[in-house]
Amino acid sequence: EDLTAPEHMVCPISLEIMVDPVVCVDGYHNFERYHIERFLSKVKSECPVSRQAMCAEDIKENTGLKKEILEWVNENRAKTGKDEHFDNKSSEDSDSCEV
């Protein structure tokens, strides 16, 4: 049975479960570090969700979310016996930083 990660654990840019989640300047939106840094350097200097101005220095590690994601992945890996990204796209499939 395939599982879908809770929405708040999925990066809105890559649509993947986050491994290194960071929170943006608004304190609300979370992204995978690699994807938001790439978005900010190549696309636009604003939050892709809230459109608030921001730069790479504005993002902060979200250790609480990282711990929650690791717990969810480990719990569901044990339930399914699978070692995969469940119902989310793999990083090889998403090279785009478009939202």
C-alpha cells in the first residue's frame, strides 16, 4: 500500500518529502533547503508561496520539522517494509524550481 506524506512534510517546490527542511522569513512556509536556495538564486528573490521578499540568508533550519519527518518516515518504513519516498516524486524527477 502506497502512503502519502502529510502535506506539511512535502516541499512546495519539489513536491518531495523534505530531508533538510528550512523555514522562510515569514516563519510559516517550509521548503527543502536545496530547492529554495536554488529558487532564490536562479528564479526570484521572494518566497515562492507568500511572495514576500527574501534571500538565502533569511532561511533558517527547521529542526522540529526535520525530526517529525524522520519519525514519520521511519514509522511508515517499518509498516510497509519499503525504503522509498512513498507517493512523492523522486529528486531525479524534479530539476525545476518552478512552483
